[in-house]
Amino acid sequence: MRSIYFNDPHGIALEASWWVHDATGRRSDYDDDLFFADVDPVPAVTEIRAGKLEWTPTSKLRGDEIVDPV
């Protein structure tokens, strides 16, 4: 991920960021150090890696609306 930080003309801090590598075009591999290299990740990532979650919520974009498949 690359980011640029700047202030708008009114002094509001903004960030523009983008993925250097596309992380969205494949299934999540939580052992892939390219995307999940944090040695102390948030508890949810630790639970996913350990296989403790039975399911995770998903959503898909369709046009401008968010569609929940459940």
C-alpha cells in the first residue's frame, strides 16, 4: 500500500492511498507475508489464521449498491 498525505485548502488532513499489489483478485491467504506481514495483527486476523471462525461475512458490489448475499 502506498499513501500520500496532504491538507486541503481548509486545513483538513487527507490521505490518498492505493494497492501496489492487487489483494482483491484472489482468495485471502492469511499466511501470505506479502499482505499479512504484521507480527501482532488484530484479534480477528489471529482467529481466522487459527481456523476458529466458522464463517466470515461477505458482500459484493453491484453497480453503486452494496449487496449482502445472506
